[in-house]
Amino acid sequence: MKKIGVITSGGDSPGMNACIRAIVNTAWQDGIEVVGFRHGYRGIVEDFVQPLHPDDMRLVSQRGGTFLKSARYPEFREDDVAKAAAKNLTKHNVDGLIVIGGDGSFRGAYHLEKFWDGKIIGLPGTIDNDLAGTDTTIGFSTAVDTAMEAIDKVRETAEAMARVFIIEVMGRHAGFIGLHAAIASAAEAMIVPEMEPQPNLSELADNIIQARTAFPDSSYIVVLSENLWPGGVHGLAENLGKSTGVTCHACPLGHIQRGGRPNAQDRILAMQLGNAAVNAMLLGSHNVMIGLENEHVVEVPLNLTFERDKPLDQRLVDLQLSLQGVNIASKEANKTS
């Protein structure tokens, strides 16, 4: 093992830079050269190579995004494109490739393995936290913090004006950000894709009417995962407004959840996994993801990270659902007594 390549692929996440730093510094301690390819898989195919040295790693851990840049590159599914990437990796004498990304990036790595004989290791870098085989992913904790802080700010103006807000958070097709943000921000309602059965419009409307009747001068926050409701957050807000007679304000948080400096948890996780990836590669590991389960570093076959579903923690789901209607129930109980 003389040279390792690194890419950040798919959606960027806070902590990717800290992970690159750990990879570079660990590799150089063992006399291994490191090169990065800018813009993910496209950078390998189009030969956007960038040498990486420990001197370049100063003051990068606290930066959000990824200085190697990232990109979505659906063309990589094609065999000829993956073969072109393999050819360039061989041209640069790369012995191993570390891919920092989510399930789409890992599918690409699994595809590349068919045409290239170097070692491939994936590191979970996605705010969605939807990869099986790891308790958490690089960027998830910071994204939840960002969503919580944004909801707290919305809550202040909502409380001042006694308004209803529907707040849309990211997560693609997973409800991890929605669940954690709803609990942390004490939201009155939560709609995430894993909920069975899904709350319907009349249930949501009834809950809002009950809350407005019990607490007419208070705010009401609904946390909604993206790609879940027809018409998105604006469609739900409009439909709830018609059903309740109350103006419901739509508030999509959008890409602020991807940005910002990584928090301490994500920086530590990123550097822990980056260091473990280099060490695992030196010991011969290949075609695996390095993750974290029960505070222990683990290796998981790449295909199992995207072929299996990762469930929400049911204890946290039950916690949020049990707390949502407590204030209204308490108010009704006081009336009865």
C-alpha cells in the first residue's frame, strides 16, 4: 500500500473535511501518499486529481462542506464510465480508494469494485443517517443541531404571534432528522416516513383545532420530513389551513441543514472513522464500510449498507408521540376535575 485516493461523493455533510484530515495524517504516518479527486466520482473519471499533504490539513476540521468538492454523478452506473474511473486510478498508481458519502456513493463504490482490483472502503458521510450498519453518520448530529436551532427561532416568532408553522426538514426518504429535531424542539406534531399508519389530514387538523381551543394564545409546530406529503410543506400548510380555518405557515429549512461548522460530535466521529479506514485498509480490508455501533468501530460489507433498511429507534418514536398531546390532555383533565 503506497498510495490512497479519497473522494467525497453525493450530498455534502459537515465533518467531511475533518475526515479527510484524519485519512491524510494517518496515511502519512505510515509513509503512504494520499491524493484526492475533486467532485467525487466525476473527478476520478475526468482526472481532477489533487495531491494531499498534512501541511494542507491545518484548520480544515472546523470547516463545513468539503474542500474536495462533491457531486452527484448518475452516469457512474454505466459500465464504461466505471471502467474509465478504474483506468485513471490505475494510471495514478492508487492502491486503495476511500469513499466518503451515502448510499448512492456506496452503490458506486460497489459497482467500481467489479472493474478495479484496488481496495475500496466506504465511510458514512450523510446528514440523512440512513445507512444500515452504523448508529450514526458524519454530519447527522450537526444537521439535527441546525434544524433544532432554526425551529427554536421559528418558535419564538410563532409564540409571539400565536401562529401555526409546518416546518419541513431534510432526510430524503428517512425520518431521522425529523424525529430527532421534533424531540429536541418539543414539536407538537411529527410526520416522518417510518410512521405507521401515517397521520391523515383530518387527524392533523383535529389536533390543531384542539390545541388552538385549549391554548388560543400559543404556537403550534409540526415537523414534516421532505418528500412525504403531496405538494410538500406548502401543500400540507394550505390543506391544513382550509381544514382548520387557521392560517398555517409553511417553512422549509432546506440546505441550511447541510451547511455550517460541524459540531464536536461530528468532528470526533469523522476523525475516528477516517483513522480507522486507513488502518483497516493496511490490514487488508476491502469492499466494506467502516461504521460505529455501540461506540465501537465496525466493518460492514458495502452492499449491506444500502440493501437493508435502517429503522428509527422505536423508543424515541414512542417518546415523541407520548409527549405530543400531553399539554392538551392535561388541560382537559383540569377542566373535568
